Amino acid sequence: MTPVNPPPLDRTSPPQRTDAWRQPAACLSEGVRVRVLRAVHGDQRAAAELLPRLTERQLTGIDPLPTAPAELAPALLREYRAEIRALPDDTRLLLLLAAADQYPVSTDAFLRAVIAARLDTRCLDAAEAAGIAHAGAGGVAFRDAWTRIAAYETGTPADRRDVHRLLACVLRGEGETPSRSWHRGAGALGPSGRLSAELSGAADRAADTGRLSVARTLAERAAALCPDPAGQRRLTARAADCAWRSGDGDRARRLAATAADDALSGVLALRAGNATEAFDALLIGAGTATPTTSDRGTLPSVPSVPSVPPLTPPTPATHLLARATEAAIYTGDLRRLREAARVAGRLGVVAPGTLGGLVAAFDGRYADARDLLKAAAGRCGPGGDPTVLIHAAIAALLLGDHTRAATATVRAAASARARGTPVTVPQAMEFRAYADFWTGRPRAGEAAATDALWQAHATGQDNGACHLQAALAMFAALTGDADVCRERAATARSYALARGLGLPAALAQWALAFLDLSSGRFAAAAARLRALAAFGPGHGHRAIRHLATPHYVEAAVRTGDTRVARVAHADYDRWAGTVLSPDDLALSARCRALLAPGEEAVDHYRTALDLHSRGTRDFERARTELLFGSALRRLRRRTEARDRLHSALEAFDSFGAPHCATQARTELRALGTPAAPARTVPDSPTVTLTAQQLLVARMAADGATNREIAARLALSPRTIDHHLRGVFTRLGIRSRIELVRLLAESDEPESG
């Protein structure tokens, strides 16, 4: 029988609406708002009841939300229980049996249990008449999740044990061992080492087959029945592992606190807490862990920066060391990276793949970094472990191989879904967004990052959500949406600085600088990018400062201050010459052209464009053509300048980058050549609107209010209003009615 409750990340069923939820919810961060709705099964009435019960730390996302139904919506449960108690005894018994069969482990044994106990399903007519539940071909369908919970809690403890034992008796089929073990454990009177061991084994089998939510439930019940305190902690830690990997971040954090395992809590803090504190806890755990045979030597299979490692103690030192290095990378703290390397040396553990490559790159050992990253990037075949695939994607991005990076991230997300580990999906899509940004696919990247942002919030990965906010700020800068760029960047920086996350803080700063650069505010762009060099750990990041070098050189040249820019370019050129990425070499040649005088720059620009033709960063190629065309105009080479500028303009229009397109038009006007005007009334909304505008337009056409759209996209209502005005202007319409019609027409398949 199919469970009535939706899976954790299912958003197909709209939540129940109530005005009592909307006003207080507007004051919450997007992450807490998403997690609250998920915790209450999307019921906004339950959400309105829960909010006043939350502590200040829970409201700000520091502490996990409650997970027990009685803590979430006690008043709603009391009302539903009273409604069920008004039904006949036989009806309540059938509802109790159905509820026990459906959740938290769906066992599909209701009809078999009814037959075995010779129960009369006609008794369900009373429940159907009351609108509580109805009988179908597969069993009982409850009105909603809270009615199912109330039906279970209305039964007495003795009745609950009886129905669980009955369900266990009829579960004799092949592959039903975990379900049978669950009901046997749920029907137990008290602690039992035998039942605890049975449930533990069932949890292992469920985890091996990707049913992590089931494995978590079994491990949690095994811990409750275990008579040994040490065994309880071990099983609770295993339950936390399964809860985390299945996407239930709040439950994982609560279980981890119960298990009192510092290393385990450090791994969770890495995704939703202070990165510096996570590093300290993880490094201590790595230093005190007992190395196993698998800890020795180079271990390319150990996940890298975005990984979701098993949390079950005893955790091998290699895994904890990898997580500690990840935390140091997030902070941008080179001292901590070196400290992790010293611990690795003491333990005889070699930092794997991408991690070793990043440490080498930060130390300036570019040849070593290249070799380590190439080895890591080569492990992106189909069907692999999702964390290893993301590992390969990061390495490919650092090497400038964006096609391989995109392939690896798509495979990682698919593998994570197939293995039942949705917590990995937003991490994979984060790095896919970077690949889309570099290759000039802002609409696809923005849409993917927006969806990944929701998933990161839903799975309790607020640090990952911060990275995605910064990435979305970069997309907004590219598409010229200044309000969204500033809002996303402010959100990302505010969170990042509070958690010591130097990487997204620096990325958000770069987004603001790129917005200034593409809008002609060169002094402001140069100042922002120059400041990246002064930001310490937790506020900036060396990798972002390095990647932003071509934009800094451009801004510095425009302001006439090239002393620091020449030094920055020399280091960038050394990296490009080491990894031999066509895109990095092209950007280095462009920097050389910008720093060269007059006619000398022309050959460097030609070299840059030749290298761009062998790379994948189409957006940067368009910027190179824009700069080359501008240089040719100043050298009075009008014909070639016109060709370069028209090519750049066409590319910027196709990318949906109006600010850069405006720069190209300005250069063409300076040549005395009229540029083709930007289209304001498109043939199809999907062609001209940016990805963000298209998302807003579709939600508005579906009837969502500005405030509801703002809540969904983690933006302010004012920004949504700005977006809709832009949509109406671009489409040449005046009302939502026209918008509905236009979108409906664009979605119709072409005839013939």
C-alpha cells in the first residue's frame, strides 16, 4: 500500500493554507521557513501552531527543529484525536492498523492483516462519512498526514503493540525482513538485546539497498531497545548517519547530539554550522581515531569537498581528515590547511585527490596541484559514487574542463537519487551551476541553482544554501539584474561572515564587482576585487581571488592603476601555463593585451581569441571580443572593430546579459555604426526572459501572490515586484491575465 505521506522532497501537493502562518513566516529566514513546512508535512495550520513554540535559536536556524509530532502541533493533534475518538471502536481499530502499516515504515500488509484477523472493512464507512479516511483497492487513505498520526496515537499502548505484532505475523514474503523486524521491535514491551540486534541487521540491509529513511527508523528503534549504553550510542549514531544522508537534517542533528559524538557533530556542523568550529572538532576526531588498514596510503575513493560520508563511528581517520580539510577550504584558512596536512603526516595518511590538489595550489605548488587534480578529474565515469563524481567535478572546474565538470555533476545527482541520498543532490547542482556560469548558460544555471537552493534548505544544509545564494548573485550580475544581485550577495555575505565561510563570502563580493564592471563602474569593481586580497580567513578566499584576476586586471586598467594588477596577472599566468587550459591561457592573453600599449595589444587579443576557440567559456570569449573591438576602435581600425563588436553584441544578447550588450552598443555608436536594438517584445517568453524572470512569470501566472513568490525564491516582495515590471515591459503586456495567455500560447506544441 502506498504511504499517504509524501517523500521528504516531494513538492507536488500544495500545503494547506492559513492566514495565521503567513505573517510570522515572513520574518523567518528561507531555510527555517522551508524546514518548518517540511516538518509539519506542508500543513500551514500546524506551522502556525509550531512557530510560537520555537526558541530563538531554532527560529534563527542555529538549533534543530522538533521532530516528535507531539512537539510540532499538539493542539491540532488533540482536535484530530477527539474527532477519531467519536468513531466506533471497530472503526478506530482499523484506522490504527492502517496507520501502523503506513508510517514511519510503509509495509503494505494492511489487507493481509485484515484477512488474518478476520476484521470487517465495512467498519471504515463511518470514517469515510466523517471525512477522516476512505478505503481503496490498496488499503486506507487518510485525509492527511496529521490524521494518520492522530489515528495511531489514539490507540492505547496495548492496542498499538497488538497491531504491530499482527502486522509482523503476516510479513513473511521475500524481502520483507526489515518490515517484519520493525513491527516486532515496535511491539516489544521493553529493552531486548535480541530484538535490538535483529533491528540493527535489518537497518544495515535497508541502508545497503538505498532505503535510508527505513534504515534510520530501524536503527533508532534498535537503540531504544538496546540494554547496553555504549550500544545505544553506536546505534543512535548510525541512525543519525541515515537521517542525514536521507535529507532529514533536523533529525540527524538531534540524534547526533544524543549520541554525544564530537566528530559526528563536526561533520553536521560543516554543512549547517560554523566552519571553524567544525574544523577543530573534526581534526581532533581525526587525530584520536584509530587508523584502520584502509586509512593507509593514497585513497582516491575518499570523497572530497562536498561529500556526504558515512557518519557511523568508529569513523576512519582519513574520512575525518578529509572533512577537516573541507572545513578549512570553506573558511579559506591556509594555516588550518597546513595543520590538517601535519596531522595527515603524523597518521601516515595522504590527502586524497581534490583536497591534495587544493592544498598544493594554495601553497603555490602548481605542478603538483595539476597532477593531483587531473587524477581526481579522471574519475567521472557513469554509475559511480556520487561523492567521488562531485570530487571529479571540482577538480575539472579548477582545471578549466567545464564540459567534464558538467557531465560529472549530472551523473552525481543521478547517482545520488538512485541511491536514495538526496542530501548530495544540491551539492552536485551547486557545482553544475558554476559550469553553466563559465560556459555562458545563465538561464539553465540559474534555474538549477534555484531548485538546488530549495533542496539545500529542505535538507538542513544552510551552508550549502549560502554557496548557492552567492552563485545566484553571480548569475544575476551576468544577466544585469542589479537588485537581485545585491540582495542575493547581501544574504550570502551576512550568513557567511557569521559562520566563517570565506568561500561564499568572496564569491558574493566577486558578484558585486562583476556587476560594477559590466555596468561601467570600473573604480568600484577594482576596489571590490582588490579588497579580496586583504580579506582574511572567514571573510575571503584565495581561490576566488585567483579566479577573479582577469576581471580585476580589466577594472584596474580602466582606472589606470595597474601596479597590483601586473603582479596578480603574473601569478595567474603561471597557473595557466601549468594546467594548459585553453580558457585560462586565453584569459591570461587577454590580461596581457589589456596591460600592453597600443598596437602591441592586438597580437595578444588575437592569441586570446584563438585560444578561446578551443575552450568552453563562451561568455568570456564574448567579453574578449568586446575589449578587442574597443581597442581596435581606438586604433581607428573601424572595419575589424565593427565585426568584433557585432559578434560580442550577438553573444551577449543570446546569453541574456543586457549590461554587457549595452557596452557593446555604446562602442558601436562611438564608431558611428547603428547597433540593432534589443528586442523588447519577444516571439516567445522563454526566449527573452531571464531564468529568474521566467520563474517569477510562471508562478504569477499560476496565481501566486508577490509575497508567496518571494517566499519560494528567498527574495523580497519588492524584488518580485521589480521582476514582474520587467516581465511586463519585455513582453509588452499590462496585466497578469495577458501573462497567463502568453505563457499558455508559448507552451503549446508547434503544429506540423
